Amino acid sequence: MDRFGRELGLACQLCEDLRGIWGEPGNPSRPIGHDLMRRKHSLPVVAALESPTPAGREFAALYASADALDREAAVRAADLIARAGGKDWAQAESRRHQRAAADMLAGQPAADLLALAECVVPRDR
């Protein structure tokens, strides 16, 4: 159960990180770039910062700048993170942790927990 909770928690955190950058449909308090304007170092941000791609280098320069990140700059930063591979990495990792959580319950009478694990990671992320 401990491993199930840890894996599911990581999947949840990655999904939350994705929503903090690319917004949450229907929630105006979570627009695109919400966490970026606060310069939060979420997992997709860290993945992009570590990317040796041109987009990764451009994002690193933008994020290191002393200039404030307004909504327009945050949208640009979100695009750079995606182009640097941070979004794809976070989506794949969230699915991997969700599957690992479900695997922890294999053979156990835990249908409710399996259903929880399935709904944590949205299919469109």
C-alpha cells in the first residue's frame, strides 16, 4: 500500500505540474503559465532546463532573466518547455507512475483503488 501511494502521489504531482503550466480547462484561476509567472521549478520546468535543445537553452535564459514574467512571456515559456521536451516527459512519467501504482495492486482485491489510480492521470495529458 505504501508503494501504491507513493507512485500514485508522483503521478498526481506531475499532473498538477502540467496544469500549473498549461492551464486547467474551465478554471480561470489556473490560466496557461500560472506557475511560470511565479517562477516555480516544477518537474516539467526542470526537465526543460536540463534539455540541451535550442528551446531548452532559450527557456533557461528566459527563466534566469530578472525581468518579470507576464502572461505573454509565460505563454512563450510554456511553448519553449514543450519544445524542449518537458511536457512530453512529464506526461509519460505521470502515466508510468500511474501504471506502477496499479501494478502494486495486481492480484489484490482492490477494485476501488485501481479505479482511483485510473482516474488520477487524465488521458488527454
